[in-house]
Amino acid sequence: MAPLPGAELVRTPLQLYRYLLRCCRQLPTKGVQEHYKHAVRQSFRVHSDEDNPERIQQIIKRAIEDADWIMNKREREHEQERRRERERESQADSRPCAEPNAGLVLRTLRI
């Protein structure tokens, strides 16, 4: 599963660069987005002198796989956080009323 549609169309380093920056925009917080944008830029600087076409395709394939792993990891973390929030809400809803006779008092006031 690709992190974003279009991964299969990435053929050149420039396409990969743009694709990875689009993936960064899908991450949950600005801090995380900036971290991965910085990592993408650094990787492109490190590999800017690569001229072997086979090696370039290998780097592209690996970068897309890594982006997929990161996006899935972040999605799993987000789902776990939502699940914990729902559990906290359901626990709060199922707590007994702090005042044991609150229902009796309310019924008495209506009379």
C-alpha cells in the first residue's frame, strides 16, 4: 500500500522529492511534518551526485517503501490515540453519579 496515490508514477528524483514532500503534508503535526521535510531535503543533498540509473531507481524504491512505513506507523499511532480517547469517554459515561440521591432529589423537586 502506497502512502499516497501516485507512488507508482515516480520515476525521477525530482518526482520523488515532490512526492515525499506531499507525504509530509499528510503527517499529523507541524513538528513531525518539519522533521520529515528536513530529512527528505538532507537525503536529496547527500545523493545529489548519484549518476548510476540502477542506484537511483533503488533509492527511489526504498524511499517510497520508507514513506509507506512512516505513514502507516503514524496512522496506527493516531488510531490508537482515538481508541484511548473513546475508552476514556466511555469510562466517564459509565461512572456512577457523585451524588447517590440525585435522582430522588430531582424527582422531589418536580412534585
